[in-house]
Amino acid sequence: MSNSRLAPELERRLEQVEREAETSPRLAAKDWLFLFLSGVAFPALLLIWGGM
């Protein structure tokens, strides 16, 4: 793919992502649970397990 084609394609994709972000709903409870488990609880358990 040439560079002249890459820039318009990239712009189109960025605009599509921005439109989807504006129309998508807020995070649901299951999303918050997943974020908490993957970002806080699981790493904490790994730290505790590693210290044993």
C-alpha cells in the first residue's frame, strides 16, 4: 500500500472510531467488574502469590 493511500484510509478509520465512541453507551457493570478484576484484583493476587 502506498503512502498516498495510507493517509486517507487512516483518516477514514479514525473518523469511524470517533463516531462510534460518540454513539456507544457508557460502561456497563460487567465492564467495570472486568476492569477491576484485570487491573486491581488479579495483579494484587499475583503480588501476594509471588511473595510467598
